[in-house]
Amino acid sequence: TSVTWTLLLFVYFNFSEENQSFKNVPIKGLEPQRPFPKKFYPRFTRGPIHVPELQQKENKIGNSLGNHIQDPVKGETEFSPEMGMIFNEEDQEVRDLGYQKHAFNMLISNRLGYHREVPDTRDAKCREKSYPADLPSASVVICFYNEALSALLRTVHSVLDRTPPQLLHEIILVDDNSELADLKKDLGDYVKTQLPKTTKLVRNEKREGLIRGRMIGASHATGKVLVFLDSHCEVNEMWLQPLLTPIREDRRTVVCPVIDIISADTLTYSSSPVVRGGFNWGLHFKWDLVPLSELEGPEGATAPIKSPTMAGGLFAMDREYFNELGQYDSGMDIWGGENLEISFRIWMCGGRLLIIPCSRVGHIFRKRRPYGSPGGQDTMAHNSLRLAHVWMDEYKEQYFALRPELRMRNYGNITDRVELRKRLNCKSFKWYLDNIYPEMQISGPNAKAPQPVFINRAQKRPKIIQRGRLYHLQTNKCLVAQGHPSQKGGLVVVRECDYNDQNQVWIYNEDHELILNNLLCLDVSETRSSDPPRLMKCHGSGGSQQWTLGKNNRLYQVSVGQCLKVVDPLSHKGYVTVAICDGSLPQQWHFES
Ligand code: LR7
Ligand code: MN
């Protein structure tokens, strides 16, 4: 039993670690689109469904399609919300197995096949843009480990379908020693017989992890520009040209597309807001709102945005520049940390990192990582330690303050990386913080004077946009304080609405704060994002107190990237939490003036 417990603990820690980082994923627009009347939508339907057209469609789709390698219905499968419907045990099995092995709905993924249309999520102005004819050509590197075959091949075909051939030098698939049978055999056959010669498959003899995996892929590449993608992506219309253009102008520019959201549960492709990359002192990547100063200018919503960090999986970079800049830290294992490492390195060593709003690529956002590391190690901590010791100077103390147990942890040899930093003549981490990420809050001995924006705050109260009740549609109840609304740290719950009660009145202001009874702000913990939302003193620095009232009645929490929902709408307790935004009833709110 002690072995079992140790295993369980490993699993627990692995998941709690990764959950941390998943909280920061942008989820805006995740809700499934509903072109069909509600009654046809399986999520809201009980018992057997009798829809004649659906049955016809189902006959056409065939059943779950299992793991067949042939593209089911080439180019014919149209996405529809009822695609996840289970008709028999085999469907059930594919679905269950899919969630187990891949943490997303493989039943839908298989039914979609390898080609599908996705909504063009670009700003309308992007469609009027034109790009130079002489763009450099790209090597697309896709590293994968135990990926669902249909998701991997949809990634590949989306690239083949939506990239002008002259710009696509090659696609390099790096199989990181996957164990799944279809990847071992069928994929090789498929690449050989069904894909253009320019699609290559490289196999790692042993599991390397995504960091060395990408380095291996890049070493096989011969195109001018490297484009990295995760193995569960779908590129959108005109995705590549806007990425290549800034690289052609300046080879030390590294670019990321806007990462659209493919729902793990419905495979719905939906638009992401334009946000930029940041991080916290736990060295987790997070999304930040783009400061207004970055959004002003003649190009408006289509202009590239400077980003302090990248999410990691999807970016383009001149191949020679990638090599000059030191590729990746090959001492990093499996997963995690390399995204911040390369971001710091780019900025500190003379490059720049941009997000290109006119380039859009969808990515399946899973709620958990479906794999671990071979020895069960916490590779995120190992990798973060390496990056902290190489790049963060005295600011690594901020990390150790949060993770004191790592202070003495061995992180291997970093001599090469330290030398690289010297050789490239890179600037200090302080320079990076001051110039690239001034929003970052520093506590302790390195603390800076407060940002001007907070001084302004005292002088100028943010303008009120709306005043009223936060009404929960499903329960017909209102969001209120569990205790007294002036009690700091108090939880919020839904209760019977009382339209004469000032304690139920919220203010929504231009800083996107929600203030109850003009006293405290609705807040989520940034360090413990699993904690339920609570009422805290308004701090005026956005993030954990920033909410947006969006499409489909969602109430979106900017800092954790999730939506407010009633935990158990049937219970009288009325507890609320933040969760992945899915547009479901428990997440629907009305701000009633
Ligand atoms: O051992 C491994 N070998 C691999 O080849 C582990 C993973 N992989 C592959 C895997 O199959 C996938 O194609 O590497 C790719 C990335 O792994 P994911 O999809 O499990 O990572 P993620 O999407 O959960 O995490 C994000 O952070 C990672 C940190 O190491 C990587 O940088 C991922 O590329 C990155 N993904 C994105 O940036 C997509 C947008 C997510 C956000 C926000
Ligand atoms: Mn991924």
C-alpha cells in the first residue's frame, strides 16, 4: 500500500502543479456556438434523442470511426454541436479512452476527421492587409508524445490546407517515443503514402521531452524560418504570412499567433481575446490584458503587440537566429519552463517578442496534462530552477520566497547556459523587468516604488460603468456576500434577490472591478487560484480583481482566465467558483441595472 500511496501522491502533485498553470489560460469565447435550437443540443437533452436529420448524418459519419487511419469523410465533415453524441458502446469507449489518454473528447476529434473549416476569427481589418510576395519559407516543427492520431493529423492537414505551398518548406513531425500503437505503425504508413514528400517523420529512440524534441526537429529543418506548433492545433486562414512578415523585416523578431481556443470537450473552435504573455513569481506563465498604450496607434487592433513572454508552444523564429540565440536549454526535461526561458533570453539578449493579432491558430486546451515524466519527477520545478539560476539574477529570490523547498534542490550543470548569456552580452533581469515587464510586482528587498498608475488611482476614481444586481439566470438568485459585505476575505454566494437591499448592489467600473455595496472588490487568489472568489480591498492593479461581462452572459475573471459559476445550482448553499468558461447555465449572469 505504501507504493500505492507514493504513486497517488505523485499523481496528485503532478496534477496540482499543472492545474496552477492551466488556471491562466485565456478562455474567452470558449462557449460552444449553438447554430441549432437548444433541444437538439445534447448537453441539455435527457433520454434518447430522435432527430431524423441527425440519424442521417450519423449514418454518413459512421460510428465513432475508432482509430481508423483513413480519413473518414474527407472535407465533408462539418462541425456541429451534436457531434459528441454517443450512439453505442463503442462510441462510449472511444470517448472514455480519449479522455483517459488525451484529456479531450477523442470521439468528436475522430468524427471530425483530418480536415475541417474553422471560423475566421481575425479582426475584419486583417482581411484587407496584404503581405510581401517574397516571404521566407517555413519549416513547421511538430513534436508529439502519445497524441491522438486524429488531432495530430488535423494539425498537419490544417497546415497543408491553409498555407501557400511556396511558403511551406516542410513539416517535421518529431515522435517523442510514443507508445500508442497507431502512432508507431499507422502514422508512418500515412505519412509515406498520403502526405507530400515535404512532410517528414523523425522518431526519438527514447523519450526526450518537448524541449529537446523541438531541438531535434529544428536540427533537421532546412527552411529559413522555424515555426513550432503543438500536436493538437488547427491553423486559421492566412495564419503564416503575418508571422513571416515581421521576421523578414527584422530577423531578431520572434512572433506568436493569437492562440484561439479549441474546447477539449466539444472541439469548438472559438476566438481568443488579444492578450499578452506575462508570468508570476511561481514562474508560471499567465495572460495579461494589453496596456492601452500598446493598442493605440494607426494600425489599431491589427498591430503587433510586444509581449513580455510567450505561452511556449506556438511561435515562429528565424532558424539561424534560433541557433545563434542558443536554441533551448537541453538540460530541461519533458515539459515546462522553456517558454519563460526563451522569452527572457529573447528580450535580454537583443531580440523582441511580438504577438501578431492577424495570425490565429487554435489549440486544444485540456484540463489536465494526460502524461507525466518517465520517473515521475516534477520537471517544471527542475526546469524553472535552471532558468532562475541562469537568467533571473537576484530576482530568483522571488521564486524561492514562494518555493523555499527548491532553494537547495539540485538543478544540474548550467555552465553552458551561463556562458551563453555572457557570450550574447545579455542585459540584466532588472533591465527586463524595468523595460519589458514594468507591471510585475516585486515584494521584499527588491521592491520598487509603486507604479504611477497606483498613485493616479488615489487621485482619480475609476468611472462607474454600471450599477445594479448580479443576477444568476439559472437559479433566479443574486450574487451577494455570504457574511457581511464589508468583511474582507468573505465569500460570495447566490441568494434570493431583494431589490431593496443595498447589500446586493454591485458597481462595475472602467477598471473592470466589481465592487459590492461600494465597499470591497470581487477577487480571486492569484497564488491559490482554486480558492473560491472572495471580497477583498480593491487594489486597483487589475488582474485578480478584473472581470468582464461578456457574450453569452459570462462573467470572466481576467487573472485566472475563467468564468464565475454557481457550483451546485440545485443546492440551497449557493456556492460559486471560477471554472473553465463553457457557456453553460450555471455560468450565466445578468448585470441588471
Ligand atoms: O514528453 C513530451 N514530449 C512531447 O513531445 C511531452 C510533450 N510533448 C509534446 C506534446 O505532445 C505537445 O505537442 O509537446 C507539445 C506540448 O505539450 P502539451 O500540449 O502537453 O503542453 P501544453 O499545451 O499543456 O503547455 C504549454 O506549455 C508547455 C511548457 O513546456 C509548452 O511550451 C507547450 O508547447 C505549451 N503550449 C502552448 O503554448 C499552447 C497554448 C497554451 C497556453 C496558454
Ligand atoms: Mn498543448
